[in-house]
Amino acid sequence: MSLLAEPTTGGVVDGTHITGERRLRADVVIVGSGAGGAPVARAFAQAGKRVVVLEDGAHFTRDQLTARPRDMTALLYRDAGQAATVGTPSIMLPTGRAVGGTTLVNSGTCFRAPRRVQERWAADELGLTELGPGALDDAYDRVERDIGVARVPERLAGANALIAKRGAERLGWSGRFLDRNAVGCQGSGVCAFGCPTGAKQHAGEVYMNAAHAAGATTYTATRARRIALDADGTARGVVARTRAGGTITVTAPTTVIAAGTLHTPLLLAASGVHNAHLGRHLSIHPATAAWAIMDEVVDMARGVPQSYGIDEFASEGIMLEGIAGPPDYLAMAVPFSGPAHRELMLDYRRVAQFGLMIEDTSRGHIPVGRLARRAGRPIVRYDLNARDVKTIKNGVKRLAELLFAAGARRVILPLASVPELRDGDLTPLTRHTATAAELKVMAFHPLGTARMAKDPNDGVTDADNKVHGTTNLHVCDGSAVPGPLGVNPQLTIMALATRLADRLLA
């Protein structure tokens, strides 16, 4: 057995080469290096603290990001991007697994939590008055400066976005180019597969690089197995397993769990945290898209994939946001097969696409009992309720209106019973009553499975991200977000992490 020692000073240690046992001492141990864990790691390291980060994924340098979707999907996503919910319908739920977490492979879109959401946090049964309107403004400001948030310039938006903009203007709908964390973006069109130019200022690029430069050590290919938690609620650190079969035990006076909305509940449960809300209240922001066959050349591979948004229907829980990508992406996304799929792909350069996301009222859960933990991965149970099915159908109708207004000849829909509309005729869609089972849906923003609440009878963590019933165990990732935001969540998770770091260091 090795002696208790300080971690290697600064940098990344590859867990695929670690066998045997290592015992380390730190001031803070952080599980996860994404939007929640990375800001805390940087803050502690720059304050001169000993920081150990445990990351299940690998570390990728810029030159390793080849921009080839078929290669990068298997490397950068958990389960090669094939994770899905159990329920009706089954919903693809891809998340990143690497230094930087899902921020490495997301669209880069940045929104603050809408004021109505912050009002809900403070006013409803969760009692989070500390997170009411304006409470996170300073943290948002700092994060936006850190990660270079700026509006997408029209010259980089791409033809796909300009088609949507044209349709929105003809319909009189409210829309704008989106804010993103990409400095020096070249419009490579492969945000979802790792930015090959280093322009996207993801959590690994901004926070983890700075944390390593200040002395933090990240152990990659290393999965946390349990938190060393005393009966009185004192966390002593984390026990982890490397991919090579070794054990790393980190002893620290402060433990921060940022393993992600799907994995944090299982880790807490395996460590003896008992709370009726653990693993529950899962929202995922269900999303879908429609595809248009245009007379003009679009070439979705050129430009920022998600560069234009329409908030005309935000009060209905619907956000329309652009999404595009190279041929590989379209081939995976479009609901066709056989000759129809081949025909569409041959016409790739004239295909446009736009997406939607809803603020779901459905709630899923992740079982955290012993049998579920033995599965080795989260089982995500989620069923779309009738209200959300109706909202998605309304959103699809808006997408069809938008694309026809922009000049589409045909619009392909994510509905099995109404696969296509032609010549601006919406009648087949308006007459159809959609069911959950026939929808083609994806989701990218799981939230809420260890949600914040003032009272432990209402949630898992308090307003300071501390797990109820513990003294020094904190959760800082999407699982702690109190509910759906209706917008992309990375900025809010980073802001909450910045706030947590301030409070812990104070």
C-alpha cells in the first residue's frame, strides 16, 4: 500500500496506465471536469490549493480533434453517443465523456436562465430565495468574460441560418443570431464533434487548462466509485477506479461532485446518501427537427451549426434553434432509410434543417437502488406526457411554417405518420393527432436529479450546492439545477459553479 502523498503538481495523468493503489491528499477533490467541475478546479488551483480532479473520460489535445464525425463520436461521447432513455418514445440522450465534459461537444450556445425561471426558483416550493432574479448576474458576467461569449456574426452563421432568418422575417417572428463561446470561430460546422481550431472556449480549454497551469492534477480514465462519507455526514474524500484496474483514494476536506445529471445520483446513492428526491425530477429539454428541400444551395457543413434562434413562442415553452452539420450528421439524423435515405443524401447540398426544444413538463427518473447501481450505468426512465407531445407537435408545425416561408419545396417531419409535407400544405399535419410513440426525439440537457431546495424534504442539495445532511459534500452540475430552463444550460451550470467556488474559498 502506498503512503498518503500530495498529487503530482499540475497536468493530466492518464489512468489507463495506473495499476495498484495510489493514496493522495488534497484540499479539494472534484469528480468531473465539465461545466460544473472545471470552474471550481480553476478557482481552487489559482487560490494556491491542492486540487485533484477525477475524470472518467480522456484528455484530448486540439490536434486530436479530427472533425470526422464517425471517429469523434465514438471517442468523445459516452457510449459512442448511443445512450437512450427507457420509455415512450425512446429518446437519444448523448453526453460527453472527456476533459471538458459535454461542453467539448455541445453547440456552444449560451443563454442565461430566463427571469421567469429565476422567479420560479425563488417563489415555488423549493424556497431558493438566494437564487432569485439578479442573484447570479455577477457570476454570469464573469463566466461570459472567461469563455468569450459573443453574438454570432452573420458572415459566419451559414446559409442554413440565413434561410431560417428569412422565414422568420417573412412571418414577423422574433429571432436573432445566438450568443456563443467561440473566439476566432471559422465556421467549421463540426461543433458537436470537437472544435478542430480551438475556437470553442469549452470547460477544458478555458478552466481546466488554467487549473493545470496553476497546479491542479487531473486523473483521466478514472471513475469515482464512492465517496468516503462518515455517519455524521462528513465527506473524507473519494475512492476511484482507473481503467487499468488501479485504485486511487483521495483524502480532502472538501468534496465536489460534478459527474453529471445521469451519474451523480448513482454515485451519491452508492456512498450512502439517502434522500427521496435523489434521481428524480429529471427534465431533458426534448428536441427534434424538420428538414427542407430547397431550390438553392445550402451546404449545411459550412457555417456555425447553431447560430440563429427564434423565441417567438418561448411563452409556450418552445424555442426554435438552428442545427446543422456535415453529411455524416444528416445521415444519422434524418428519419429515412433505404432508397429514400440515399436520394436525400445525394441532394445533401440543397437540404436545410432547423430544430426545436421544449421546456418539458414531463419528469423522468434514474433508479438508484442496489440493483440499478449494479447495472454499471444509469437507467434513464422518461415518458413524454400528453401535454409535451402536443407542445412538440405545435413546434413541428411552426418549423414547417418557417421552412415553407423561407422557400422550401418539401419539408420532412419527425413524425412517422406524417413523414413529409409539400408545397406549403400543412393540412396533413394539422389534421393529425400525434402520439408519443411516433415522434423522433433527441435530448441534450438532462437536469434536476439532485435538485436544489431549501428543505431536504423537497430536494437533495441546498442553495449552496451542499448535500442535505452533510457538512462538506457539494454537488455542482446539471443534477443540482432546480428544473428545466427552457434554454441551453451550460452558462447557468458554470455560473452556479463560480458561485460555489467563491463561497467555498471564502
